[in-house]
Amino acid sequence: MNKNLNFIVNVGDRICASLECNGRRLASVNGVNFTSLESVKSTLLDMAGRYAGMAVLTVRNCTQGWRDVTALATMRRAMTAPQQASDSQPRIGNQYLIPWAS
């Protein structure tokens, strides 16, 4: 079921949208050149880059007077190189350095 049937975006509508994750704003747009709600969503995801977790997408159509708030769960993590087997083993007889405590 597509719940966005009532949320129509026309070219020329003023759109204010943001994408937030863990209380931090990842991306925001203000514009009039969007053709659909999906184009707003894809623009924000492209601007946000890679993130992991639950994000909140808020889209406000200032021209028509509606607002849509959607939760997005994603696993868009950056690819990391596999760690060496020696790095993952606990050290014996050495003290760990804690950067924030020194």
C-alpha cells in the first residue's frame, strides 16, 4: 500500500526537506525543481552520503501546505578493509591506550 498518494509534488512547489540521523542533520534542501516525492527522497539520500541506523525524513510542501515524516532504516556503511588476525587478538602484558582518557 502506497501511503504517499495524497502527497503530490508538482514542479514549482516550494519544498523544504531534511534527513536526520541520531539527532544530527545529514542533509537538507529548499527548492522548487522537484517532480515527485521520490525525487526529493533520492536527492536527500545522495546528499547524506553513507550512514547507518534509523533516519527521519521530513518533507514539507510549503505551496500545498502538507508535511510528511517518514522513518528510514539503512545499513549504508562504508566498506572497510578486513582486519589482520593479529590485530583482533587481545594483548597480553601490555597496557591499552585510551585516547580520550589521556
